[in-house]
Amino acid sequence: MDGGEAYRVMRKEKPDVRIVLMTAYYTDAIVQEAQRDEGVDVFFKPLAIEEIAAFLRDTKKHSPTARSR
């Protein structure tokens, strides 16, 4: 199963799950499809550590299971 197939299966099985895709290919049809989907974040390689860190902070902040410390 490639990333495109995994994306489609996850979206079908768990439509509310947040999906993260990483790719080096900007023109893939699956990337274009995923970018139109609000529940998907697409990162392009090479990745900047600051970009990943900001994404993880945002995800934790908006997580329904996040606990305050």
C-alpha cells in the first residue's frame, strides 16, 4: 500500500482523523487531492524542524484529549 492508498483508506475508515502526509513530490495527484481536504496536513521534503515543531504544538493545543499542566 502506498501513501495515496493509505490516505484514502484512513479517510474512508475514520473520516474525522487528522492525516499528515510527507512527500518530496509537489505534483502528485494524491498531494493535490489531500491539500483540498481540511483534515490533512501536507509537508514537503526537505522538512524544516521549525515547521514540524509548530505543527506539533498546534496539534497538541487543539487536541480534544490535551490536558493542561
